[in-house]
Amino acid sequence: MRGPSSVSMPYRKKLSANGTRGDNSGMKPLHIGIAACSAEGAALCYRTICTEAPALIAPHAHPEVSLHTPSLADYMSLIYRGDWAGVGEMMLASAHKLRQMGADFVICPDNTIHQALPLIEARSPLPWLHIAESVAAEADRRGFHRIAITGTRWLTESEVYPEKFASRAIGYLRPGLVEREEINRIIMDELVYGVLKPEAIAYFQKVFERMKGEGCDAVVLGCTEIPLIMNDDNSPLPTLDSTRLLARAAIHRALEGTEAKAA
């Protein structure tokens, strides 16, 4: 990915003296649990953890990662019915399984189902990192004032991002109704299957350009598959990549909880 450095300030001190790679091989990071929804978004999040962590730990080193993913069809049948309580129970079931695998905390590389997280978080056996909080923190750090929200229609019509942006006094803009439907179609009919079309890129560029014209100074890629086709190189607006930002937040959380290995 191009754009801002993937190594954020809290862990620059862990890099070696020449600023390339750290050597924290004597430390044991916390175990990351991934409660997956769609395969493409979860895979990108997992790869980001495994490929970016070595710069903060030691060559080839990354936190232990466990992933649990039920059938996407099971999630979608609940989402189409608007059964967010049911979605929450599926997330909770993943958290219990990840705890059994030894995970210390959970991330969910899916923006849409974060609508259900407040319904089950208090009953979760493990703490969760919130994807929108990771994005809002980065938007605040980079000084953005009005963010274009993109993602599935369920996400863009929800309060997942507005609540987090409001807590930091950041404005936002949702896509229009027609735009929401077409973006949703691209995500659900193409991106979740790994189908990447030039026409999809052109459509996102058109929407981003329009939202830029309405005062947005950045865009959140609020579906974990959108970064498969959109980035800072082809976007009219600076991008906030929710997938990679969540992965980086997980790496940092794992390192914050690091314990010394037994001698």
C-alpha cells in the first residue's frame, strides 16, 4: 500500500537504530483473534498483520493469529432480515471459539457487522478492537475534517462511523441513495468473490470525486474489500483503509500487551 507510513508513532521506538527493522524477538506479543465475516477482507487483514509486524518485532516475526470464519451465507441471511441480534450472536460465537484457541483479544475485519457489536460486547469472553475507532483515530491524527463514508448500504446507512467521528468532532458525508445501491452491488456481487473490474474502480472514482466536490477531504474505505481496488494512487481523495488500519491497531495492541518470554 502506498501513502502514509504503516509504522505509526507509538512503535517507531521499537525499530532498530538505522530505522529499518526492530529486534524484539525476546518478547511475546498477545495472541490476536480474527472474527471473520467475508474471506477477502479477512485475508487482507491477516496478511497485513503478518507482513507489517516484522518491522516492529524482528525479521519474519509477528503475533500469533487465530481466525474463525462461519459461512458468509449465515451472516447474510440475518443481515437481509435486519436481524442484528442474530448477527451479534454469531460474532459472540466466534469470540468464544477464538478464546478456546488462545486469543487474548478480537478484531473483526468487517465494517457492516460492527452494528451488532454493542449488542454482545458486554457478554464477550474477550475484548474487541473497534474498526471505526481505528479509522477515526487515524483521521484525527492526519487532521481530516469531513470524511466521505463508503461501504455496503447497511454500513453507510448506519451510525457505526458517525458515532466515532462525532466523538472527535469530525464531519462526514454519506453517498446518495443510488450510489449506495451500486456500491453495495459491486461489493456483494464482485469484491467479496475477488472479482476486480476496471468499471468498479471508475465508479468509485466518480463517487469520490463528487464527494470531494461537496467538501470531503478524505474517504473511508468502509468495506474491507474496497482496498482491493481503491488506494491513494487511484483515488481523488486521500483514503482511510479500514482493513489495514484495523490490522495495524491489532499489531500495536498485541505489542502493548507484550510479556517477556520465559528464559
